[in-house]
Amino acid sequence: MRIRSLPPTRRLAASLAILLLLAACVGIQYTDQPLTSVDLTEPGAASGVGTRVLAQAGEWRNTGVLMKQGAAYALSTSGRWRAWPGCNWTDADGLGMYTGLCLDLGGTILKGWTHQALIAKIGEAGAPFAVGKAFWFTAPADGPLYLHINEQDRGVWDNEGYVDVTIALAAPPVAPSASLASPPVQQPPGARAKKKVGSASQAVQPQPQPAPAPLPPLPAAEAEAAEALAPPVAAPSGAVHQPLAARSGLRRVALVIGNGAYPSAPLKNPVNDARDMARALRGLGFEVILRENASLRQMEDAVDELWKRLRAGGAGLFFFAGHGLQVAGRNYLVPVDARLQAEQDVKYRCMDAGLVLGRMENAGNQLNIVILDACRNNPFARSFRTSQEGLAKMDAPKGSLVAYATAPDSVAADGTGKNGIYTGQLLRHLRTPGLGIEELFKRVRIGVLGETSEKQVPWESSSLTGYFTFNDGER
């Protein structure tokens, strides 16, 4: 019997029966704006619920899953979409969407994320929160789960593609950092979003937000590249010594990138700088994500990984050594695979340092530190219409500090030894017990001034509101 030969009503019924049969085979139920909700916490409930979120949908997608306050859920996604034909296709994280024909002009629902990120809310009046490609959270309230592309309804008419989302129960959290908390009021890292301008259709209010996913294990390549984090060690008495970060009371996560293998302008120090910084930070209780000679995609993925870890709270640190340059007042960090034939190529083939600041601020953790040893001579200046030395000034958001190897619009030396001059001084003082972060960078500045006969003046922008030391005296 062919479905096409049936009357329309029976054809629809037969199609639905086939879909339900397929769903039963895989243990996943699929929903289409259901009138009733599925409670995964009930005995005998489905192992998970799947739903499809269309990029072009003009309303929030009701997943059909009723969130129960205190229950832990895991969301996973597949599929690709784009916000209009000029944008790059991306997954639900939305990274790398912008091109020369897809600009960042405004119109997102949730600030700090691109238009092609997947967002959610619990209940029709709930506050939106980011989901991205995968997310683990504890529901802060009862209500149906809604999903949407991160774009105002008036701008979705020319979107393409979809993302399939699976919602399942997850194991309850073990770490206290995964408990529910009210998110901060998020501010955009700069001028945001793409092609259409308009006010948000729904105000983002500071409501209880799902807690972040548990940390994934470090990749094997990273474990080989640097020393692994030490596990708790049992004392002779049977007591267990907590990791250093736990003893200091503040979880610490760092992303360290060293790029030196540039085809046309190689640098000898950055990889050494990154390895030594990673080793020092691990000794000071940091979880370290290390990347050496990274491509743009690897840098973007690493920043996304840093953001995911920082959502659990604590202190975040980003360190970059390599080529950096400024174009039209914005700072860009150069990946090793960047092909820069014209000034216009920079914004599409390099990482905007403002993106790093924005993602760290968006994580909502207590404190962030950005260290840029990237103020060397611009090796691509000859092909640019305008040429400005060094990096431009960036204002540090509240609760953060941005440190440069030299003052804005100035150039730093690469160094003749194993490490760059700036990173070498940083490593020298980083482990000093009880040294506050402001005093630390003052000592680094004095050391660099002496080593360069006052030709290089390290500089910081700080809006820190608390006290922080890398070594609190217990290390």
C-alpha cells in the first residue's frame, strides 16, 4: 500500500504512525508543539525527547518536556543552520557565522552570543539562557522548555536550516559549584549581531539560570603536551588533601595559547612562553587548556571550552603569545593559518580579542584576567592601507583585568632567550607568595623597563573589585 494513494487524513495518520514506530525503536519521542508535556522524571517515561528547531521559526519552540525544579537535564544537538544566505553555516554554538556579507549589527535576543546560537527558556515568561551545542543544567523552576535561535522574530524570515535537540535526564551534580545561582545582568562585549536592527522582543531579566555542564576530560593531545592535573593524594592518616585551587576557595581555569609557526613571519618565543605559563599555572592550582600553533578554528573552540568551564564560577585567565594587530581600533590575535592579503581579511581570518573578553564576561564568573604578549611588529603592514603599531586600548569590564606586554599603540620585543621579555618577567614573579595581582604587574613592569632600557612599558586596564593572588602562600 502506498501512502500517497490514501486520502489526506489517512495519509497524515499513517505518516504519524510510522514516525511513532521509529521513535519507539530508538527510545526517543519526537514532539510538534504538543498540547501536553512529557515529564522525564516520572517512572516509565521515555529515555529522552527529541525536537527540531527551525532557524526560520517565528515563535519559541515548545519541546514538550516539562522541567521539574531541581532535576538535572542534558541537552545535545546536531544539525546546522545560518541566519541568512550571506552567513556561514554553523552548529548550535553559532561560532564563525560572520562573513563579509553577514555583519555584526544588532538584533540578538541573548547578548554575548551570535545570532546562530541556540537559546532556551523555562516557561513562556522565563529568562532566556544559552544552550549552544551541548548543555547540562539543573532546572531552577517548573515549566515547559522552549527553544529558539538567538534572533528576534522579525529577523528570521530569511534564515535557513535547523538543529535537532535531544533532552534527557542527567545525573545530579556532585560539585557544589553546580548549584543554582542567579546569573549577572549580561552586557554585550561590543557592537553585536548581524544584518537587522531592532529592539529585543523579550527583556532579559536576571532570573535563576541553569547551572553549567560538568567538565569534560582533557584531550589526549593536551595531556601529552603538558603535565596532567594532579589528583587528590591520600595522606598517611587517611585524610584526602584537596587540590590547591580548592584550598584557596576559588576555582581557577586558564586558556593558554602560543602561536609561533607563522609561515611568513615565525616567532621563536611564543610556544615556549605558552608551555612555561601552562606549567606555572598548573602549579598554582589552575585547570589549564593549552594550545600551541593553533588555527582560527582551534582558537575559537578553545575559547568556547574556556567559557563552558567558567560558567561553573571561579577565576578565569586567558594568555596569548604570538602576533597581534589592530584594525580600525579593534585588536585581533593572529592564528598560524591566517592568510592576510589585505586589511579587510583580518576580521574574518583572525580572532577578535573583544570576543575573548565578551565570552569570559558572559560566563558570569567572579574574576577574569586577560594577558596579551602580542604587541610585536605587524608583519602584514605592507599589504594594509593603514598601519598602526601594537594593540589598541581595551577597557576591562567590571571584575576583570587586561594586561599588555607594552603600552597601547606600541611594540614589544620578542626577546633573545627562551622566553619573551614580558612573559619572562611574568614567570619570575607569578609564584611569589601573597603578592596581590596589581603589585605583581607593577613588578613585571619594573622588570621589563629595566631589561629594555625603558623602551617597553607594560600596561594594564583594570576594573577589579576584589583581591586576588596567584600564590596565596599555601603553594
